Amino acid sequence: MIEKVLIANRGEIALRIHRACHEMGIKTVAVHSTADVDAMHVRLADETVCIGPAASVDSYLNIPAIISAAEITGADAIHPGYGFLSENAHFADIVAEHGISFIGPTGDHIRQMGDKITAKRTVKELGIPVVPGSEGGITDDETARKVCEEIGYPVIIKASAGGGGRGMQIVKNADDLSVQLSTCRREAKVSFGDDAVYIEKFLTTPRHIEFQIIGDSHGNCIHLGERDCSLQRRHQKVLEEAPSPVIDEETRERMGGIVAKAMADFGYCGAGTIEFLYENGEFYFIEMNTRVQVEHPVTEMITGIDIVREQIRVAAGEELSYTQDMVRFFGHAIECRINAEHPFNFMPSPGTVTQYHPPGGLNVRCDSAVYTGYKIPPHYDSMVAKLIVSGYTREGCLLRLRRSLNEFVIEGVTTTIPLHQALMENEDFLAGDYDIHWLEKFLAEKNA
């Protein structure tokens, strides 16, 4: 079994991993930048190593510094969390080459699923439905025009190496194609160092539905149901819930079975998420995240399964703790991402937290590394907390969430709590009647 884990991340996910490790009797090493010397996970870890200055490229993305920290402290495993190096195949390869366990899939699997064109081709061969679109990368206007004529407008152009909502352009008609193609390729090159793009049919009112899976090195793979992540701003998720208000039990078991079998056939080991657009009763694969998701707690709340614990176990070569028939779903859970930003125009608000008091009570969970007196640095993602609540029904969950948001105190910085409170008063959201474009329209009305 793994004895010491180096946590190659920061913030709430680093603290989440630390807690899972300590509950398993595993020691932790916190690596940190100079900006995070007072971070909660740094204070609680068994050992700490400063790996560089505030800038991510010099610290949390500094592979030699992280490997050196692991070797100096004798860590026998590295957990990358999410973001930073979590889906960097080169990093996974280097970790393995140094005889250290990477708590995640192999570099080859990350590489295959990290390239959106390759991923789409791979899952299609594995029996997962995909969005109609180009079979490979698009490099010229003429090829792009032919693809668009075949699948019909509107279309969306995406960076092959993209993620996080960057490197995407929606094209509504042929007149805009050339300019949008050029813009997307240029943005892809700047953001990801790769200007390869592909084209897909743009669905007008889809839901964003994702299935959580976990596989081990013994050929087993299970699904933990779906999450609905349709409330998004600029392709960035704001709120997630499980189960989805629009998916019934029969559909869940059918699609969950498809993705679990596909990933077992793929030989996937670790936690992962298969993401779909869902419209008119049909699922269309968009990407796979080969890591733990920000929103994994909503799945944990309705299954009782510790996803991070399972990640660690399968990375150590153990079999999954659960078979598919052992997985049970109960109740409903919703997660609100709380950012240090203006609630409606999303201007960043770094600074010192003068008062911090998270809500409590039955089935209320708050994943955060913030405390009173903590200085939120301007160098990283602005998410400061995740509020996750569950209830026996969706209605009960919403009532508990409203109460919890009203209890939540974060002073000294502006946060997005008022946005979530406004959602709790909206009839469309309360009815579960929304798609991936709904929040943008809601915000436009708020900012009008």
C-alpha cells in the first residue's frame, strides 16, 4: 500500500486529498509556492516543500521541482488533483519513470483522451455515441466548409488540445466560417501551443451530462451515475447537481453501463468522467476528463463512495472496493462553486478574508481551504469554496441549499454567493428547466 503521498496541487482539492490520505493512515507532503506558505493544506501536511515563486509556471507547473520534492521526502506516490499537471501525460510518464506511483491513469491514456480528435475517434470505436462532425483536424477553409455543409449550421469549432472553455468558436452561417476558423486556431495556438481544431454540430438547447467512472488495473470498471453540469458561464461550470432532473433510472443504467464497459475495454485505471451533451433523448460525447472533477462531491453525497480514496487504492494496484451491483443512489445533491468574484460580472476579488463562517447542519458539506485572516492570492483560480448539500428529494435539497447559502459568511472579499442565492429564487432553475445556454441569458438580464 502507498505510505506517503505528495500532493501536487493547492487550495481545497489539496486539503481534500490530505484528509483522504490521513483517514487511510497515509502521510502527506504538501508542495507550495511562496504565495501559499500559509495555506491550510500546508499547515496540516506531515511535511512541506516550497517549490518556487507565486507564478504557476515556476511552482505548480514546475515538474523538476515537484519530482525533486518527492525524492527528497521519500514520497512513493503523487496525487495531481485537478488542473495544473493533472492531465499532463508527460508528467505522468516522468512520475512513473522515477518509480513513483501516479494517482491517475497512465500517460498513454491521458494522451489519448487529452487530444479531442483522438478521444472522439477512440470512444466511437468503444461504442460511445459522439457528436456529428469532422473525423480529424481542420487546417483549411475548404475542408471546413465541406464538413459544415454535411452536418449543417450552426457548428462549433474546438481546439483539439483545448479545455476549460477556451479555444471554442460558434459559427452560425457560412459567411462567418473563415474568420471564426482563423480566430479559433490562433487562440488554440496561444493557449495550448497547438493550432489543431475540429468541427462539431452545435446543439441549440442541450444539457451537459457527465458520468463518473472508476476503473482498476484488474479489468474492473464501474459508473457512479451522472451529474448535470448545465449551468455554465463561458463554458465554465457554476453549479452541478446529481442526479440530473432530466435523466430517469432506465437511461442512467443504460448509459452508465455503456461508459463503464467502454472504459473497462479501454483498460482505464483511475477516476474519470465521460462528458456528454444531451438533447432530445440522445447523448453525444464531447470529452473525457482523466482526473478527479471539481464536482466529484455531489456524486459522493448520493452514493456514499469516497472517490479520492478509491483513486489511491487503485493506484496502489488494489481492486475496486465496489462492484456495480453494490452502487446505490439515494437522494439528491447540489454543489455551488463559490468564487472570489463579483457575483454577476465576475470581476476577480482577491484580498484578505476578514470573516469566514461556513454553514452546517445535516447533509451540508463545505470543501474549502479558506479561514479568517487568509489572504486570497491573485495568481490562481478564484474558487474559494464548494458548498454541497443533499436531501431526500430535489425539493428538499433546494430548501437546505437556500438555508445554507443564507448562513454562509465570507467577508473582506466579494464572492458569488449572491448569484447562487438569486438562482434559488428563479422558477426555471427550481423546476430544473435549463440548458447550457440558460445561465448566460440569466446573467445578461441581471447585468442589463
